Amino acid sequence: MVTNHTKGHGSLGRVVLLTGLLVMLGSTDVLAQRWQWPEKTENLQVLSEDIEPNQLGAIMRGFTRALGVRCEHCHDDTNGNRLSQIDFPADTKETKEIARLMLKMVRRINTEDLAELDEHRPERVEVNCVTCHRGVAIPRMLREILAEVNAEEGNEAAIAKYGELREQYYGGFSYDFGERTLLRLAERLLDQDKPDDAVAFMNLNLEMYPESWQTHVAFGQFYMQKEENEQAIASLEKAYALNPFPWIKQQLEQLKSQ
């Protein structure tokens, strides 16, 4: 069963998580201050070679926070992962080259693509690492991750993955844990002729959001397609009780007249 962090001790858990995060970030800043960035940089291929050490440090810390990683994600930590042991100039990790490509992409988007739109809007808009990454190294939509796990490992594994990600990231902005995410996934699973898997995720959505009228509507439509009118009526009546939209009432009247 997936824990619903929207109730009970969820608020306290988020406070504890936030406090721990602030402590972690604070300690990272302290360590960075103790360890002096070299006055002369080496092997900078995208950033300016004349960049000031404090500017370079700020940019690098921004990368780690945007992606939810540490320095050794891109830099050679063969000799240890303390700042003084990391070989920052080395090009031994593929992730470092990927980071360079991403920096070039961001620069191109901001200076070329978005620049063309400036005259059409009052505010200057720019993208940066956190725009896409939102605190995770590989930015992917939650439903895409769950659909992949479902396809490769089965639905139990996909539901377990949802619980794992919710436990780790709920309350942040890395993934959308809103009620529509699982509904969109259920729709995809129905299109793939996986009704049992779709129903499992719709039930999970009701576990997370007991007053989700949209989920009850989805169940109603599901049962209508199966020509199980009694169950469809029951689901739509629950939806109408939560949100009395006229079109739900019309659907109910049509079903009851059959």
C-alpha cells in the first residue's frame, strides 16, 4: 500500500525533510567555502576561462541543486569524493560531456530561440537547468516512468515504483503527483488493452484522492464500454455526488433509461 502523505503525519514529514535538506545544503556551502576554488581554471570548454572562482563555485552548486546530484556525478572521484580529492579538470566521465552539451543547448535556446520571442511579450523569459530537471538527474514525466516499469516489469513493480517516488519526492516539484497523472496513465494502459492494470491505477488514485470525481467518471466510462451498466451508474453517481456537473447527470439519465 502506498502511504498517502497528504494526511496524518505527512506535514510533519515534509517539515523534517525540508529541515534535513536545508542542513545538507548548508553543510555543502560550508565545505565549499573551506575548499578554495582554484584561481586558475583548467579545461573549461563552455564556461569562460576568465570566470572568477566564486562565480564558478556558484554555478557548480547551482548544477548540483538543479539535478539533485553531487560533484562526483560529472567529475572524476577515483581518489575519493571529498572536494580536495576530486579531479575536476579530468574528462573521464560521460556525464561531464553531456553537461557541456546541455549548457550549449541552454545557451542556444536563450540567446537564439527565445530571443526571437522577446518582442512579442513584456517579460524576458529564460530557461536554466532546473527548468527541466526539477531536482532529478534525468528529467522524465512520472507517468512515462511508470508506463516503462509496467511494460518491462509488470504492474506490481510499477505501483511499487510510484510509492517509492512518492515517498522520496512528494511535496517537491520533481514529479507531478496530482490526481490526473495516474488517470492519464490508466487511459494509456486501456489503449494498450491492459484493463486490469488500468483499474489498479485508478483504484490507487482513489486511495490517494478519495474525493476524485474524475476517477469515478473514468470508472463509469470504463464500465460503460464493458456494457456493465449497473457498475457504470454506481460510479457516475459517486462522481455526481462529488461534483454535480450537468453532463454527468445527463449520462446517468441515459444509462438508467436503457
